[in-house]
Amino acid sequence: MDLIVGQGHSYGFYWWEQGGPKSHPTWTKHIIDESFSQAHALLLTEIDGEMQLITGKRYRGHNGNDPGSYDSVVVYAYTLDRKTATFKRHILSMNGTASAGTQFIAADLDKDGDMDLASAGKLGVHIFENLRIDNVPKVMREQHIPLEQIWPFEGEGPIVQQENGRPDLVKNNNENRQ
Ligand SMILES: [Ca+2]
Ligand SMILES: [Ca+2]
């Protein structure tokens, strides 16, 4: 049995390979990733049919006193090739507000048939929606983009037709041009 260990309050996480006889085991340290600090939570789980290791940076693990406390906050998934014992990194969130916190959970949160993730940290609670199965219409996702879509704002000049603007706004633009 091998081990995967994250540095909760410094840089790096590793896997430790067990060797030797069971009566006198030896342990060899292997680097998985040392690019971020405070990998305070690790989750090894099967997602989309393959084993994945989920981790990331905890934000302000010791209230800003840990190494790397002010680095970008990241959350990564690592797919594991067990034949070569290599981990391939995939970005789930970078420089956003999602963080590792103290635990990840994996569950099909929207019950569409694929496994989603959630974490809670000092920057808030986040859900990572798995888009392998995506039953949400594009128009509905557009409505939930956290941006003000009615622009230019009042007093900022004439309305111009936007290539990807809301259908109702594009219609209004055409009326304004008449
Ligand atoms: Ca799902
Ligand atoms: Ca999904």
C-alpha cells in the first residue's frame, strides 16, 4: 500500500512508494506537484471512469502565515496512470475563488448522471459541475453568466448591435436603427 500526502501548510504534495518486506517496509518519496502550497484536502475518487486525485490550494490556511499564502488560488484534478505511476494535471479552477478548503466531496449533485465536485473554503462554497453530460440549454447558461449583459450602460454612447448579444437586445437595436 502506497500513500499520497499533501503539505497542508507548505508547498507540495507527494506519493510515498512502499517497498521492502512487510516486516520492514521502506518508503520512497515521489513528487506529484510542488507548484502550489497548502494542499490541505485530497480526494482520490473515480470520475468519468478513471481514478482522479482532486486537490488544490487552501486559501489562508494559517491566516496568511503559510508559505505561498498570497499565491493564486488553484484547484486541480490529476488523472493517474497506474502503470507508469504518473499524474497528469487538469485545471478545475485557477486564480478564482474556488479553493481546496479542508475537504472535497464527489457526488452527482445535479443528478444528470455524471460526478460533480464541491468544496468549501475561506473564499466561499463552490460546485464544480461536470460537463461530460450537459443537459442545460445554452440559452439558460447564458442567462446565468454573472455579467451585466445590458450594455453599453446608460450615458455611454449609442447602442451598437452585439454579435452575441441577447436576442431581445438585438431586436431593440434593430428598432433603434430604424
Ligand atoms: Ca452531475
Ligand atoms: Ca453534468
